[in-house]
Amino acid sequence: MLVYGGGSIKKNGIYDKVCSLLKDFTVYELPGIEPNPKIDSVRKGVALCKEHQIDMVLSVGGGSCIDASKNIACGAFYDGDPWDLVIGHSKVTKVLPIAVVLTIAATGSEMDNAAVISNPETNEKLELNAPNLYPTLSICDPTYLFTLPPKQTAAGTVDIMSHVMEQYFQPNNEAFLTDRFSESVLKTCIKYGPIALKTPDDYEARSNLMWASSIALNHLLTVGKGGAWSCHPMEHELSAYYDITHGVGLAIVTPAWMRYVLNDKTLDRFVMFARNVWAVEEPDPRKAALEGIDRTAAFFRELGMPATLKEVGIGPEHFEVMAEEAVRVSGIAKRSFCLLNRDDIVSIFNSCLE
């Protein structure tokens, strides 16, 4: 089964190439996977798998297509609603082989065992995670990124950086080598993100961003770290309720979170981030930390990302329920870099308004 999104792979020729290579196989198609993949699309895919006894799921696209394909691949062997697998990972048993042709550098789903699925019926956006959800193979050709729209290139770069920062800002300070790996990936995004926007067919830029995407979420940067993520649970609520692009939400939330959690306890880590990632030379530690945060926000702006929720049409109407849900579905209140409760998250959301 061939899984893909809109019409971009037909415009850039990837669809024709894939179909040509698969001419000796029986191929069923599932087009129309959404940017925030919905459980209804997964249900359609599962039904096709069962009806036609599909042998492999081939995802041609970005993280949304891959994540939907992962849920479909395990749903093919489940008798109930595939949403059950998202809320009960232990129910994942057998999984169809998953193949990937990657068309955007962003989520890292091409090299990990997780999938994020949205359920508009419940306003939930949750992660499905199982040991057997790694793709069997992933074809990562940087030339397939040449035709990406600027907004997707920018949002993907932010997403990569956010994955790294979620693992970099953790309670554990002893993983020296892992921290250096993380800083290198961040500097790679800072160097090549603007180049890819200015010159879309720059192979060096695209290849480095593609590799950064995979490294950022293939578990290499979790070594010696652990702990819960912070910005992703908050952003997942924004995109669950408002269906905004994931990287856009992260660009808004991340600097606000940084400013909120900067305190005497977290200062050293932010100073390290400022000096090693942004080459901040300010001698005063707190001023250096703030400059690092400001440079992060400015870089997101340079990429063309919005800086406020107002810019994407989001108001405070659902902040409290979204904050409660972020706490409920994550370890942000118990295992994160700086423990946050519902009121803390509401404050961060409010700081993103203007």
C-alpha cells in the first residue's frame, strides 16, 4: 500500500518514479494524509490492509505520512479501533513491514519507533510508541527536498532543533559527549536552514538537514539523559485544537518556555547553550543566557516563523483545558527539566499571545 499526502509527489516526479519501480507489484493507494495525521485516515488504511491482505506499507512523504503508516501497519493486525493502540501501546503486537521514501527533513520518524496521531473527536494528539515500529528501510535522498515550499523547510528545521533541545535541556548534566552531539546538530540547523531557504537545490544544505533530522530523534541524543519533554506536550495541544503546523507551534512555544523556566537552578544549562550553540561572549551569566534565548527566537523569525499565537489566530479560550491535558499525557509535571503544572503552562501560553 502506497501512503502519501497531497499532490506534491506527483508534481515533483517522485510518484511516477515509485510507481515505475513497483510496476511488477500490486499497489493500492491511500492518498490525502493530513499534515497532522488524523485517526480517520489511519482507519481507512487499516481497512485497505485487511481487505487486500497488504504485505508492506510504503510511506512516501514526511513525518505525517510515516506516522500514519506506522499506526496503519500495526492496526492491520488489530481487531478493534486503531485509536486503541495509540492510547494502549501494549496492544501493539505484530506490525506490517514499513518502508519510507522521505520527502522532508523534520520529524525523524524515518529512523525511530514512534508515531503521533490526532483524534479530532476528542481533541487529542498522542504518541504511539512500540519497539517493532521502526521502518524496515528508509530511502533518504536529499534531492527529494529541493522542491519543498519555504514554510515546510523552515518548520522542519524548527522541528529538528526542538527535538534536540528537548533532549539537551534535561535534569541530567553528566552526559558530556551527548551534549556535544546535540550542540553540533543544533549548529548544523543554524548553518544550513537559511541556506536551504535561499537556495532550495543546495545539496550540501539539504543533505546536512536530512541527516540532522534522523540523528535528532534516533535515540542517540537520549544517551545518558532521560526525563520528559516540555515543549512538545504543550505544542501537541495547540495543534490538536487548532491544527497548526507542528514546527510553527514549536517556534512560538519554545522561546516562551525558555524564558519561563530560566532561574538560578537552570541558569548554567542555558549559559552552556548560549555559549556553545550561539557563541555568546557576554560575561554576565544571566545576560548570556537571555541572549541565547533571544538569538533562538530571532533565528526562528529569520526562518519566517511566527513568534506569537495571535499571528496564527489562536486566543486564550482553551488554555486551561489544554494545559491540563498536557500534564495528563506527559511527564512534564514530574520528570521534565523544570517541573511545570497546569498554571505554569497556562502562563506560558499567555506569554505567547502577543
